Amino acid sequence: MSGREGLSPATRLVAVAVTGALFFDATARSYAEPGLSTFGRPPELAALWATLGVLSVLLLGGARERILCARRLTMVLLLATFFDGAALRAAPELVLALTGVTLAIAGPLLRVGPAGLAALLALACAVPGLLRSDAPQGGLDWATAALPVAALAVLLPSLFPGRHARRPALVVAAGVAVLSLAALSGYLALARGLDLPLGALTATRLRLMGAHPNLGVPQLLLALLVAAALAWTPGETRRAWARGSALAVLAALLAVQSRTGFLAAAVAFALLVARRLPFRAARFVQPVAAAAIAVGSLLPVVGVGSGSITHASRDTASKAVSFRASMWELGRDTLAAAPWQGHGPAGFRYQARHARPSRYDGLPKVDHPHNVVLAVGGAFGWPGLFGLAALFAATCLRRRDASLLADGASAAALAVWATHALDLGGSTSTLYPAVVLVALGLRDATARPDDEPAPRAAVGVPVALLGIAVLVAGGCGFTGRVLVERAAAGLAADAGDGAPDDIAPEDLDLAARLRPFDPEVPYVASRLAERAGDAAAQLERLREASRRDPTSPRLLREEAVVRARLDPDDPEVLPLLDVAASLDPRGPRSWRAHAELALVLGARGREEDALTALVDALVLRPEAITRAGWDRRGDRVVLGLGGERSTSLPLARVLLALARERADRGEGDPATATRLALREVEILTALGEFDRAEAACERLFADDDLYRHTRLATVAIARGDPARVLREIDAMPARFFASRVWGMTALSETEDLDVEAFERLAAEVEAELPDVVFEAGTLREVLRARLRVAERTARADEALRHADALAYASR
């Protein structure tokens, strides 16, 4: 089959509908959610996706031949998968549906090469881990993310052989270049709003499309190597586009400021150049590099790298010592706990079960292994590691007469493996590196003769049927997700009593059938029951959600609280809270499990145990004190669930228990002692006891002027006394950057505005701002102070500029 036969209008209509839905969804999400983190996803992306959607629909509508339609669908799939959803934020189910359409149309043209076989083998080896997963939805999410990218390892070589492979390569390079320019332009707008010179941005770490640098660097590496290879290829008609793309991607890589990325890029270019040298020894360059990368990836697994999370120091601000070594130790423990089947790809939360306390604060450190071998081993066990080895071996295979583009793709793939040995991102697509699958597809495509027809493959019909099945699964999943999101949005918007009128229970019933493993469906149903005042139904729905995802601390904690409100003596409550705390021992919400435990124990009259749980919560987050009742007249903390049963503790006793905790944990570790000493001040501030908080500052930090005045300044901020803030800042022996930001805020709020003093302090702040521009909260405070002063002094143009920058930073 040559691929020149026509397609039925119905088939083209399905392709157009799925592609249009994909871009429409991405447009709506980009406009509604311009950023998830710091900066990096400008709303202009909505216009970009809308334009590409219209263009893609028009091109697909006119593609009457099978090969032409399959190629254009594959181009769209490249755009939808390459950035792991960080840029094109369409629903994953729509990407899966697009994969199904593409496979169904291209099925008769496909043949499986080395890259495709390696991808299929890697996915097959993940099956035991998927079945073992405690959270089936987590396994489905991983498969949803992995299948589209793995399909590209088969689609690219079959549909773009020989010189035709330059087309998808240019799409990769140009697509990343456009996204890089969009992110860079956003930072320029931010610099303009902050009155920063352009050169100041050289000290800024760019978050490309809002993605963490560890997730953006692999895409940048492949795009850079591919663009360079195209620009260097003789006879390439689009060399100017390739050169421009390479420059834009290089600028983004420099802006990301990833040392691992710089080193990997240098190694990749060295491999590419060495491979093209006219010496016989050049053939050994890639095998030697591959062996070195393999050894480097295995070193953390065999036990190289150990150390505590910190060293004895009073400084609580810089504690990044031995971070990766601690993560490697935790990854080894996790792998050892389930070496044959793994724990399943549940977002690395299973690591918390094996975390050990650190010396810093006695709390376990849980993140992700920072190593691709440990990550895959922990998720899929030895079968998964075998699949990983197959992918790596496929990376090392190459033909002697490979083209420059093939060499560039191979060098980029090896560079990506090197980055994943040290800086593996926490994304599901990085377990089996997604960028490597794209690189393998490009390399295999260049190894085939240009016009070699793809015969009707033996896998054609099964692949087409698989495509139809994937299309149906993706469509069902998307429909279910829409129903759940609509119900959740209705709950958030409804402020009245009872269930919102616009949420139909039958919608959730349909969503439950379409998404049988998704814990969000029964969770939304539990919130509906809560609004209706049906506690029994709420508990039943929460239990169902917990069964679907037993690794979710939020679900376990909420189930425990509902159980306790129904029956304070329910024997299931304490075990549920214990498991919730063990699953999230140091996350941003981990304090909630300890706080809820304190309330439950208080309701049961277990005074000492309730006090212990409360102190554990306060160590994690001082604001946990506000979860308890506060009797100002009696100066007591009330622990209970709102009924008559409760335990009342004097605040002085709580602070005494915290002091004992400080003595126990801080012995021999000044950093921990200092951090826990701050807790007493922060607790009193959270309760609004500002006079007592100031007295505690004077008592606890009598011999440390810096900490004393810093904390007195924070108390003055909470009290709303800007003049006191300035006095405390002036009294500091050395100024923290944050204290000068506080000073800007205080000066901008004083009744008698001193513009000259404000500008002097602002100049000091903005001189250091590029070093901390990564912190969105600090930037917003600076911009709010700037905007406030500009408005008070009637400088309209300046106020508008600062308002625009504040709106951008707030995304």
C-alpha cells in the first residue's frame, strides 16, 4: 500500500473533530490558567493555539490521501506531547484520542523498527508495575502520558523516511523556539515593570512555560541538537529557519541556567562533532560516551553518595547540602522494598513510606529519586529496569552511514540520559524519558530510503483496531473529566445551602462509569453530600475515593475527620490519620493530619496525646494553632470537634511542650534549635498576641540582634505598624533581602510618604532582585509597593506599567 488511496469523509471528519477539540481545549485552558508556577505561560499562547488549531483543521480537511492525513496528524501529536502538557495544556484524554485517530489512519502504513520495538518492550515491561499500583488511576495517568509519545517512535520512521524526517525535526526545533521566545518575552515584560535593565535578567532562572528547569532542559537539548544538525546539513532548504530556531533555543537554555543542562549540551555537541571527524577512532566516541553515561546512571544505585541532609550550623536559610545523596538513599530503600514488581507510578508518593528522619528538623525528606534508574526501579521493579535498558540500548544502535540529523538525534538522546541520571523531573513522562522516544523516532526515520513504500504491514489491522480502542477510551475519559470538572466548578461557585441546582447527580453517575478508577469522582460526590448535610453519604463516598487511591493523604484525612464527627470513638479514625501522616510526612499539607489528630484526641479526652499531636503540627506549621479553639479570656487552647467533648490546655503548657521539643531536637544542632525557637514567636503572632510575641523575641533572641529585630519586624507587619517595621530594620546589624522588601512595603503604607527614602530602599532591593527573581512572592510584594507609591504620587504611566507586571507575576 503506497498510502495514496483516499480516505472517506467520515474518517476525515473524525480527525478534524478530535484535532479541533484538542486545540480548542488548550486555548481555553491557556486563557483561564495562564500560569501554574512562578512565571512562564503568557496568555498569548491562547492565541497561538487557536491559530494553530484553525490551520490544522483546514489542512486536515483538505488531506484526502491517507499518507498526507497521517503525516499532518503526527505533526499535531508532536506538538501535543513534546512538552508533556506544560505548554499545550489540553486534557490528556484528548491527546490519547488524537493518538488513536492517528494510529487508526496510519495503521496500514506502519512497520515497527528498532525504536518502535524498544518502545513497545519498555511499555510491556511496565505492566507488572501498573497492575501492582496502589492507585489504579495513577497507572492510567502514566499510560495516558506514555502511549502518545511511544506511538511517535513508530509513526515518525514509517511516515517520514529519509530526507522527509527533516520536516518533523524542524517542527520540534521551531516549536520549542516559539515557546522559548514566548517565555523570554514574558520575562522582558516583567523586567520592564520592575525597572530592571535587560542585563539583569542574566541572573534569572527561566521557567520555560511554567515548567521546572529539570523538565524543560531535555526538550531544549533535543531541539538545540536537531536545529544545529539541520542548519549544518548541506542542501537543506530551510537552513535559515533552523539557525533561527537554534539561536532562540540556545537563549532559552542559557536563561534556564541549569548547570546540568550546560554540561549535557556541551557533551552532546562534542559527540556530534567527533562523530563527523574523518578519523577511524571517531567510531568509538559514541560507545565510550554511552558506557560513561550508563556507569554514571548506576552509581547512585550501587550506593555511591551518602550523607546527612545538613551540617551543624545556626543558619536556617541555606540547607541544600547533600540533597541528592539523601534522595538517592531514599530511592534505594524504595526499590529494595519491592524489587520485582515495583510500587506503580503513583507520583513518587510511595517513597514517603520508606523515608528516614533527617538531622535538620527530624522530619523525613521525600521528593523523587533524582535518578532515572532508581525512579523506574521504584515504580516498575526489575521488569521496568529491563525495559529501561532496552530503551538505552536502542539509543546506542546506529548505522555507519547515518545522516547528520540522525547523529544529532543520537547525541541529544544520550545527553538526555545524562541529565536524567542527576536531575530527573517528577513528571510521569520522565520515567521512560519521553524525549528519548522522539529522538529515536527521528533517528530511525533518517535511516530509511526516502521513497521506500511502506507495504501493508502485518501489524496494520491490529494497530488500526488499537487506534480505534484508544480513541474510544480517550473520548470516554475526556467526557468523564468534563463532567467531574463541571461539578467541581459548580460546587466552588455555589455559596448557598444544599446542593447546587446546576449539578445533576446523573452526571456524576455517568462520570463514574466512564472513569471507574478516578478518585475525584466520588470525592466530588462527597462534597455534594456534605453540602446536602448527609454525613453518612459523605463518608461512604470518601471511603470509595480512598479505596481508589489509598496513597492520598487528603482523602484519608478527610475520611477520618468525617468518621470522628459522626462518632468520636470510631476505632478507624486514629489508624487513618496515622497512615495519612506517614504518606505525607513533610509536604506542604502534612501538618493537617497532625492537627486533625490533635482535635480527635482532644475530643476523646486524651490530653497528653493531644498535646503531642498539636506540637507535631506546630513544628511543621505554626498557623496550625488556629485549627484549635482559642479562649482569650482563659488563655487556653481548646481541642475538640465542635461538640461538647473537648480538652482545654493552657497556652503556657503548649509553649512549654514546644520548648521541650526544641531541647530534644536541637541538642547538638544549632540550626534546629533556632528554627524551633522561632515557632513560639510565630504561634503567638498567629493568635494575635503581639505584645507576648515581642516579649518572646526579646527573651529567646537576647544574644542575637539579627534574629531579634527580624522577628520583631515580622510581628510589626502582622500588627499593621509600618513605622515600627522601619525602626526594626534600621536596628538590624545586617539586612536580609526580605527585610528590605518589608521596608518598601512599610514605607509605601506610611501616612507621610517619603518618596526619596522609598526610592533609595527600592534601589537597594532591585540591585539584588535578579538573584531572587525565582521567588514569585517576593516579586509581588515589591511590585505592590511600587504600584502603591506610583498611585499615591499620581504617576499614571508608571502605575500602569507596575500593574501590568504585577498581573503577570501573579500568574
